[in-house]
Amino acid sequence: MTPLLHVRDLTVRYPGRNRRSPVLAVDGVSFEVSAGETLALAGASGSGKSSTAAAVLLLRRPDSGEVWFDGRELTALDEPALRAVRPAVQPVFQDPYGSLSPRLRIRDAIAEPLRVQGRWDPVAGPARVAELLDTVGLDARLGDRRPHELSGGQCQRVGIARALASDPRLLVLDEPVSALDPSVRAGVLNLLVELQDRLGLAYLFICHDTAVVRHFAHRVAVLSDGRIIRTASARSLHPHPSGAARPRTTATTGKAATT
Amino acid sequence: MTGRPPLLSVADLRVAFPDGPTGRDVVHAVRDVSFDVSEGEVLALVGESGAGKSLIARVLLGMAPPTARTSGRVRFRGRELLGAARSGYAGLWGRHLALVPQDALSVLSPVHTVGDQLAAAVRSVRRVGRAEARAAAVAALDRVGIADAARRAGAYPHEFSGGMRQRAVIAMATINEPDLVVADEPTTALDPDVREQVLGLLAALRETTGAGLLLVTHDLDVVARHADRVLVLYAGEVVEYGPVKRVLERPRAPYTAGLLASLPPGEPTGSRLLPAIDGSPPSLREAASAPGCVFAPRCPLAADPCRTRRPAPVEAAAGHLVSCHRRADVPEVPTQLFGAGEAG
């Protein structure tokens, strides 16, 4: 099976401040994610997880390397061409409140991507928003509320509904449950599993909690200093009490195994 | 239990806020909470967002929001603190009571060096010269494991990493060897390796200085590894209170069981779905006006008495208090009680 996302030799540099040399945040990273699969990116703060995600989302163009999505090389595309691809690759962020505008009602926050993409249908739109709320397990009446009236878990569900509005095929989940309480976290993770099974979504899942990665992901790529130091089956992660990502095996270093 | 006299003793604590259109009604955010902390002991205050754990911590420190109305007793070394004037607290802060907040940047000044801020903390309590205060600051940074402390003391907070800032805040909170340290989610913003280092540091400090530690957290892993006893809060009330080993290994309250069940399993279970507690926590008003157990609407064991009568705390085992009518029916394996896949 051809992977949906194939990242090759990705490099991201940040300019050094005060005449210091540039920082190599992502250093020759390669991996693949197939439809219906979850690849976790694990590693300590500063290891390059979020920079990799930003490059996959083309929020920041990588300095070198290729991002193949559904048979097209994204870094070669110009802005108008990228705009056509972007709906298919959607982010869900860590901070459920910070990623929603405090001024928009929930229903407008979910409709916004459709409006921006010029796909808003004033007749069918409201029903679509209601359907998305239902999909993420929220009462349609919450559509009238604003983010501050919702719990963290409810806001994160809105963030997922908003991502789903664009009919994506890949979700980039950047620490989507790190800010949530344990019982709420379980509900949101279950929702993501159900969506993946139903819609065949691919997930690039950034998380530094080993127990969550072991449970939720299929494979894991462990980053350190901007490089993938190993790729392994998520189950092979050692449930180290510190939560640090440490695969038990060292025999699986090297290329990402395709499923 | 340590057998030592409690350093801090909290009894029947209630915290209310004005409510309703006129503000004349009140809604209780914390109801009848009692616990104590002994010297050298770590008590974890566990609960989810809105359970009231941070509010309790603030009340103890005399830092409650101005509109909060409190009742009950908060005794620190036998002295009543509740209702004490701010000036009464001023003599306690730093010297006897200290706070380690979640967000280090909220207590560090961006325009002063870390060393100057630590030295100022020393001089706010002790009459010492600048050089001596400076030396104490460097020693404190060294104690919390900041390498090259003498040079680092000259750095500004933004030049520190998140983990270093949190260490600096711990150094500041403990520099005057307080009797009780209240740490409010001290590691939530840190990545796992740094989290372990910081918690290890707090645990080590109570061993060396004999301070009591009240650790506010929602992370049961942290509780399991770093606390002696645990108080589980739900919607402003105590659900379960006792030694960590007993409470986590054999929870007697369905809510505690649900929290434990919702953790990702150590070994694969064959299902990708996690057991989850149905529904969401009640609002302040719902919780305050519930006639029965506040957890009943979400509880798989809820029966008639649960909906009409508030459960009183009962001793399930030595030093292990549980507030639950159905405590005898909670299965040994928490996951048996909660199904997977229901949206929580």
C-alpha cells in the first residue's frame, strides 16, 4: 500500500539570534504514514516534534526535503496549489481554548474552515455543522455557546469537529490530550480511535506520554536533537515510569517499516 | 501515617462565591473538606479541573480570590489561619508557608536576574547583607541542580529553559526552609524526564528540611510515585482519602476507580478503546444543589440512596476514608466498572 504521507530528508533550520549559528531543529527526518494508521512522534521538548509537524502542515516551508502527500510533492507547490491540498491535512492543537477564537460561537468556529475555503453552503451548512457536533459527541445546543462556556474536553472536541469540517485524510495531532484530565482524555482518545476506524484517517500524533503512545499509536518514531533515532511498533515502547519514550528493542533502528 | 502531630489541619472547609443576579445568593465551590499534613509528609490533592483543588491550596495560603467566603478551620501549627488578616499571613509567607506555582513565569520577574530575585527572597525574611543573600541564592540554585550556579544566578528567567525555571522557583520557595510547601501542579508544563527530576527534587527537599508538602495534581502516576497519602476530590467534595498504596490499589469509591480505569493500560488489552466515565462533571450550581451524591449522575453503581442522601465519610480501612453509599460494591478491578467507548 502506498503511504498517504511520505516525508523524505526533511530539514528545518531556525536563524540564530545575536550572530549565533542557525539552529538545526529538524535534521534529515524521513517517515511514512498510511491511511488508517497512527504514527506517533515522540521525544523530549526541543527534539523537533512540533517543527516536523509544522513542516508537514506546510505552515513553515522546510529548508530542504520532500513532503509527499497523496502522490504530490507539497514543497514544490506554490501557494494557490497548496491551498487546494490543505483541507486534506488538518491540525488539532494542544491548547483547546487557545486554538479557538473566544469571540466566535462554537457553530461559527466549526463553519469557519468551510467559509474560508469557499465551500460554505448557506442551506446545507448549518445541518453539516450540527452533524459534525454530533460526530464528536457534543450536543447540538452547544453550537450557540462560546469557548469559555465549555470544558477543556468539550473544546478539544470542537477542535476536532473543526478539523473534520474540511473532510481531511490526515490529522496532525499536536499533543491533543496533554492538557486534559485523565477521564476526559480517555473520552477524546476513544473518539479519535472511532473516527479513524470509520473514516480511515491517518494520524501524525505528537505526544510525550509513553503510556498514551503505547495505547493509541500503531508505530512510533522517536526524535532526539532533530533526528529520528528509531522507529518501532508502539507496543514495543518500554512503559518507563518517567514517561520518556524508550523503545525496548534496539534492533528496529533504521528505516520506517511500511505497513 | 507518620505519627507526628499535623503541621496543617483542615476541618470542614467550605468556600462559597456570590451567585445569582443580585450576588446575594452563594454557591459553594468547596464543601466540608477535612485533611491534615504532617511534617515530612507528601499529601497529594487529586481531582480534575474544577474539582476545587487549586482553590483549596489558595485558601490555605491566604490567597483566596477576594469574593470567596470561607468557613471551617485551617490550623497551621495549632494557629487558626482562616479569616486571618493579610498582615497575619505576611509573617508566614516564605518563612513558614511557600507556594510552587504551575507557571514559573507568573512569579519570576522578567526584568531582574534569577539570583537577584532569590537574594530578595532571602532578605525579605532574614536580616543579612547583600553578599550573604547572594551566596545563599547561589547555594539554593546549586541545591536544585542548576549547574554552574554562580554564573547562572546572573541570568534572566527567559534565558532559562522551562525545567530550569521551575527549579529556580522551587529554589525560591524553599530558600527560607518553610515548614509547608504547597506545590500547585508544579510539573504540568514540563516534559516527562524533567517532570521526574523536579518531583524528585521536591521529595528530596522534604527529606532534608522535614517540610510537609501538599502536592496538587491531576496526574495519578505522579501520586503513585511521590505521595504518601492522597485526597481525591470531585466537584468540591472529598471522595476518598488515605494512604496512596491503599487508595490506588484498592479504590473504594467509584470515581477513584473510574480515574484509574481511564489510564492507558500498561499491557495491551486487545481494545483500542479506553474505559471512560460517562458524562461530564457538574457545574458549581448543580454540584452545590444536588440532594444526593455529586457523582451519582455519572456513577455506574448509583442506586436510590445515592440520589437522595449525601454520603458521609466512613473508614473503609485504617486511615482510609471513603464517601460512598456503594463502597462495598466497588469491584477490585476498576475497569470492570466502566465500559469503553462511551463519550466522556
